[in-house]
Amino acid sequence: MKTAKVSLKTSLPVDMEKELNKQVRMEGMSSFYYLAMASWCETKGYINSATFLYHHFEEEKAHMMKIFRYINEMGGHAVVPAFGEVKLEYTSLKDVFEHILEHEIAVTKSINNIVDFCFQVKDFSTLHFLQWYVNEQREEEAIARRNLEIFDIIGEAGQGIWLIDQEIGNMLKQILAKETAKEGAAAA
């Protein structure tokens, strides 16, 4: 079993801080992936898809900040990551959403690896904190899969691509309605 070093200022194991800082970078890169995809969609006339992706850009940025703040609140040191370049061009709208699903699966694996590490070093505070991310990733993957299913159901021929863009806009409306309901329930 691994033993974890703990600084005198924090109960956050040093190795956990490193793992969480890696996740900060991944969440930040996610936000920029969504931003680049949104820009591509907007320039191609897929306005509903662009709006959907701009919303997800903000959401991923919030995910990054949540981990960033957690590290600092636990007495660690959150590090502003260097971000690399992101893909700027796609072959089709479906290509955008295929990349989204691939990326969300990678994020899920990363979160799961950190959760596993929590057990190894007995960091139950971080485990509890990360439970929100485990649930969020389940939702993110479900949304990404549903968006790809829309391509298969409607088909891209003729007006299909226009209808797909409309349905992705409807998906965003459903997401926003759920978020509003959650906020209302939390406030009650």
C-alpha cells in the first residue's frame, strides 16, 4: 500500500495535489475544446450546436475552477496550467460530436483514476469531493451519446443536418431546464 506525504498546512496528500492539478489542466483543455468546436460550428452556420457548445465551454471552465478552488481550500497549491493547442477544424458536424464523446470518455477515465488513487492513499475528503464529478461524467457521456444518436436517427442527407442542429438546440433547452430545476430544489 502506498503511503502519502502530507504537508503540515494541509491534509491533502502531495501526490493527490499533483493528480488534481493534472485534472485542472484536463478540465481547462476541455473548456477550450468546446470553445474551438463552438467557433467552428458558428462559422459553418450550425448556430444551435454552437450555442450548445458555448454553454459547455462555460460548464467545463466551472468544473476546472471547482477543482482549482478545492486544492487551495484544502491547503494545497492549485497551479494555473499551460494549455496546448486545440483542434480547430472538423470534417463535419458529426465529427465534432464524435470528438466530444471520445473526449468525455477520456475525462471519465481520468476522474476514475483519481477516485481509485483516493482509495489507495485513504483520502476520503477528496473521494467525497470527486463523487460530484463521477455523477457529472455519467451525465456528460449520456448527452454526448444522445447527440450522436440524433445523427443516426435523422440522417445527414437533405435537410437532415439542419434538423440535427435544431435537435441539439432542443437538447440544450432540456439541459438548461434540468439545471434550473436543480437550482430551485437546492434553494428550497
